[in-house]
Amino acid sequence: MSKEPMHTALVSPKGRWWERAHATEKVWFGIAFGWCMVLFAMMPLWHWKGGQNPSGIRRKVDPAAYEARVQQFVQDYKVGELKGIPVVEPPAGSDVYLLGRMWSWYPVLKLKKGVQYTLHLSSKDVNHGFSLFPVNVNFQVVPGYDYGLKIVPSEAGDFGIICNEFCGIGHHMMLGKVIVTNEDGSMPGEKTASATEVR
Amino acid sequence: MATVLDRPGQPERADAVGRLFRTCSVTGLRLHGPAERLIKANAVVATVALLIGGISAILILLTRWQAVHLLGPVQFYRVLTAHGISMLIFFIIFFEMAVLYFACGPLLNTRIAAPKLGWFNFGLMTLGAALVEAMIWTGRADVLMTSYIPLRAHPLYYLGIILFAVGALLVCAQFFATLAVAKRERSYEGSLPLVTFGAVAAAIIAVITLLHGAATYIPTFLWSIGLMNVDPQVYRMLWWALGHSSQQINVAAMVSIWYLLGGLTVGSVVLNEKISRTAFVLYILFISMASAHHLLVDPGFSSSWKVVNTSYFMYMAVLASMLHGFTVPAGIEVGQRLHGVTQGLFGWVKRAPWGDPGFSSLVLSIVVFGFVGGITGVTIGTEQINIVVHNTLRVPGHFHATVVSGTAMAFMGLTYYLIPLIFQRKVAFWRLAQVQPYLFAGGMLVFCVFMSFAGGFGVPRRHWDITFSQAPFEQAFDPAVDAVMGIMALGGLVAALGGGLYILITVWSVFFGQRFTDEERLCGAKGLPQGLVRPPRPVTVEDEVNLPNGKLGHAPGTMVLVLIFLAAFALYYFANWKLLSFVWKIG
Ligand code: HEM
Ligand SMILES: [Cu+2]
Ligand SMILES: [Cu+2]
């Protein structure tokens, strides 16, 4: 026990205050330090064993060049239109290009369940936020940067793309769409419908 | 009368400087006139900013509550910009300036260096703040607090921020100069008190932060007048080097106030100066990397950069907070035990002065900051978990538990002591003051928890219309979201009521409050917190017989509490990994 009486944090400690900590403080220090190491280890561990990482293929890109690449992509694989926005169905496993711009996501994507794609995200103007609804997967979309993420849609259905980075006054109107079909190209609704017919 | 703050044998100064001092009858603190006036001025402007931010809070809250949907889109984004800036920048930083003056002047028993400079700084900051507010409210800065390039505000908006920041930087310089004066004039013996040491940490971090601020806003100002180009990703990195480091100022200031309020209210002690000071040093060392956890799902940075930097180098700043999270409550526990409150594991909790708003604010600040703000912050700031969190309502849900329920609550608690100590008035509407911390913290707790829930459904932050009525496609959130956000709004309204009461109480006390005499104080007149009525006496070595010496040490109650905390932390943390594992495979 120290010879000086204990004091509040408002007074100047006199003499030598560089004293050994009490045993309990040391124990807590050890526990807290160990926990911090667990927190740290989890991230590399998930890169190694886990299925969801924001690594991606990342490169700088000129916004105009990126927009041209998206147009090319639309031309190559367009299969229809929805509310005036082209619907694009790229081959399984290919590169998919999505453009964020004030205030729409372009184009509508049609993907297959269980297949891996490389989804490229970039913006033509300001920052946008890619937020896949209702899966709740979120990425920042920054003009001048191409973020290529390997994704595997794990369920069929209609998905929305909310913009969740403020991008100006029309921010809340910016809603895109991803349609995921079953492996055979059918929609989940269609399949159940035909299944009931057969029965 | 002996008090916690006694400094026996301090020489009175008889010269001109000496006449500027008044010795506080309660604490024995010697208050320097110019310091007092600077503290007052900064505190008053902070309160004005809080009022603007608070009115904005109610407006945006009632808009996000979809059943009410009060504002139109233009107003919503504008008022949201005003809310973020007025609260996080102006309210918090003006108050911190007052805290800095308090920690270097009165606490060190000295005069403030260059008081005239203080008024210049104050003028500069106020001018900057006024410019920024004017730009926002006239619709020339609808860019939100972060003003991500290439969204563009009026050049005067950026200039206003720069002026404000220069003023704040100069206050830090003045703070350091005052420390030098105190040292040279030997106004204190031994080392700096821990509270001042914490304030030094905050001021050093502030300097680092403000330099990042210069690196962000000066190029941005030049960009806004067409003189240079700024890369949007580089902007995000620099902005967050400013934006996050400034949160570390808030944490350091808040923790210092925890130590301060503990000492004032119940005579809590410093268990070990070495541990507490080392923890403050860790804050300083590992802070400038913190910007990374805002960029976890950004395209501009590699995963290894993200992992190393977000973990603030293996979470050393988290370690620091966990240390303070132990030493502050343990200091309260040991302080109480030394004063004879020795019953059981939690007798010190039961017998604590819960009717003292300074004390209740302190405890509520620690609990909500730690259990909600801290746990959620570390979890959502994990590289991969951020994928299911980024820019959803989980983010504001987190930081209203840190900077609002933690920092702002601590500031409010301190105010209940500053009113009698600095402004020399009784706290008006005492009964209301006693419930105010519970309303504010309770409301905020509900607000934060339900906001986080809504974020878990993917509800975006900063969004005017989650029914997407003007979007090309139909889309609707789970109906549960309506209920969740309704409860969130109710919690927010209660918190806003608590905030409103705080403003009412402080403004009334300062401008119309009653002065009080020493006799009144000692017989416990209404309107004075118990820490001033019955200041905890300094403890002696003999008091240490009151301390338990079992397996759990001197502070067994706190040891149990921190273990519960750790369990909650681990549970929440791993639950989030589990949640993440359900979403689409991404890499
Ligand atoms: C009564 C108390 C308060 C209520 C009800 C409240 C409510 C809100 C709401 C509804 C939002 C909008 C969330 C969104 O749509 O993204 C928000 C954002 C925010 N609040 Fe508060 N708030 C309060 C106090 C504070 C305080 C005291 C601070 C700072 C010290 C603060 C700092 C912020 C910040 C920085 C934002 C983010 C602004 C942005 O996204 O640009 N709030 N608040
Ligand atoms: Cu957008
Ligand atoms: Cu947007």
C-alpha cells in the first residue's frame, strides 16, 4: 500500500506516481488486451475462411470511360426494358457493370442464382451508396474508382438497390433493381406456379 | 474547511494578477477573472448551438418518422446538415474550449496566458460558425456535414469552417502556453492532476485533428473557387482523418470529465496514475489511423490497409477505453468505500447520490457510452461486418450512443457543477434538473437501440423517403420497420425534451438564477448539488482499512460489472459475424 493517501483526479499527485498497479487492474488489463487480440485476429481469419469480404478488384477509372464500358455492356446483353431502363442479362460468370448517377442505377441486372459474377460499381458524378435490398449488403460508390466485387446471388427473386449515400436532392428517388432467376432461368414465382399446375 | 481540492500553503499573490483571482469558497479553486469570462462566453455560445441543433433534431426526427413525414426533401437535407454541424462541431467544440480553459486555469491554480488572444479566438470561432450557419440556412450548402466532393457548397461555407478551426487551434496553443505559465510560476506542486492530463491528451489530439482539417478544407476551399482539383476518395480519407479524430477529442474530454465529476460528487479516487495516464497516451498514439473505419467498404484502399488501420493498430485505442471503463467506476467504488460505504458488493451503488444530476449524468454517460456506444462501435467498425452496416441507420444509432449519450451527457452533468462554481448561481428548477439526466439518457437509449434495429433491416441513414414513392420501382420495408421507427421517434422526443430542459435550466440559472451564500450552501439549499453541499473530505491512509481485499480486489463490484460488460460485448460481436455469414458470398 502506498504511503501517500489516495487522491481524486483533481489534485496534483505528489512524489512518484509511477507505481505498480493493483493485481485486479493488471488482470483486467490482461483480459482487455487479450480481447483486443481476438478482435484483431477475426478480420484476417474471415479473409481466409469467411465468405464475405470487401476486398474486390480495385482500380482508378475515368468516369467517362467507365460510362462507355457500361453502355457497351448494355448493348451486348440487353434482353428487355423496365420503366425505360434496359434490363441486361450477362452470361454466367462474366463481368457485370453497374453505373450510379444522379439519380438512378443503370441498368437493371438479371443474374442467375448460385453463379459467381464480378460486379463492378462506379459513379459518373458524385458519391453514391450501393445497398442491396433486402439482403443488406452495402458498398461505397466513388467517382473515379472501379470496385469489382465477386458476388454469388444465393437466392432467386427481385432485389432493390437503394442509394444510401446522400447524392443531392433526388437521393431518395434513386432505386435500382436486380432480378435473380433460378439456375434454369425461371423466376421463383413461375416455378411454384407450374409446380401447382402439375399437381 | 478541508475539501478534495485543498492545496495547503498556496501563497496568495498580491500583485495586479493576484487581484484578478477569486478563491472559490467551495473547492478552494482559485478562479482567474479572464478565465472565468472566457469559460462563460464559450459555454453560452455552445448552448446556442445546442438550441439550433436541438430544434433541427426534432424536425428531422419527425420527418424520418414516416407516419408524420414533416419536412419536404429540400428542407430535410438542409436541416439535417444544420443538425450535424451545429451539434457535432459547434456545440461540442465550443463546450470543449470552455473545458480546456477550466482544466488549465482554475485546476492548475493559475492565470490564463494571453487572455486577449482568447477573445480573438472566440471571435474568430463565432464568426466562422455564423458564416457556416448562414450558408446552410440560406440553402447554399445542402451538402450534409461531410460535404463529400464533388457535391459543392458556397466557398464561404468552407471558409467559415476554416476560420472556426483556426480559432480552435489557437485556443489549444493558449492552453499549452498556460501550462507553461503554471509550470514556470510553480502554481502547482508535483505532476499535473489527472483531469488536466486528460485535457492535455484531448488538446494534443485536437492539434492533430485540426491539421487534418486544414489538409481537408483548404484544398476544398480552393477547389470551390476553381483553383484546384481534389480526388473524391482522397477527400473522404482526409475528411475522416478530421471527422474521426475529432471524436477521439470528445472521448478524451469526456473521460477527463468522468474523472472530474467522480471526484467532485463522491470523492472517487485514482487507483493508479500510471494506468490511467498510459491509457490517455494510447489515445494520442493511435488516433490518426482511425479514419479508416469509415472507409471499410470504399474502393480506394486494400484490405490489409483497412485491417491494420481500423484496428487502430490492433485496437490499442479500444484497450485504452476499456481501461478507463474499469478505472473510472472502480475509482468511484473505492472512493465510496474509503468514505465508509462498505456494504456488500454493490452497497456503493445503492447508497450513491442518484438525486445529484452531476452524479447521475456521470453514471448514465459511462453506462450508455460503454454498453451501447462502445460495443456497437467496435463491432460495426470491423472490416467485414461493416458490409451489413455501412450507411444504414445502424451508424447514427451507434454515434448517438457515443457522442450524445456519452459526451453530451457528461457535458450536461458537468454544467450542473459549473453553474454554482463558475457562474455562482443556484441551479434553477432543481427538481427538473434532477430528472433531466434520466430523461435525456433514457430517451437516447431507446432512440439509439431502435435506430440500430431499423438499420439492421437495411434502412438507410440520411434518407428522406423510405417508402420510395418517387422511385421508378415499388419497394417496401418489412412492416416491422414502421413500428421500430415509431418507437425510435418516441425515444428521440423524450431525449429532445431532456435536451430542452437542460437548455431551459442552464439559461435560466445563468441569467436569472439566484446567487447563494456560503451558509446557504452548507445547510444544503435547494439548487446546489450535494457534492458542493457536503464536499467529500480527502481520504487518509487510515481509511484504507475500509477496502476489501478478497479475490476480486479493492473494487469487487466493478470487477463483476466489467465482466458482465465483456460478456455482452462478446455476445454482440459474434452475433454480428453470424449475421454476416447469412448474406450473399462477396469477395
Ligand atoms: C435530442 C437529441 C437528438 C435527436 C432526437 C437526434 C436525432 C437525429 C436524427 C433523426 C438524425 C438523422 C439520421 C439520418 O437520417 O441519417 C440525426 C443525425 C445526426 N445527429 Fe442527432 N439527434 C440528437 C442529438 C444529437 C447531438 C447532441 C449530436 C452531437 C453531439 C448529434 C449528432 C448528429 C450527427 C452528427 C448526425 C448525422 C448527420 C449526418 O448524417 O450528416 N445529434 N440525429
Ligand atoms: Cu445516389
Ligand atoms: Cu444517394
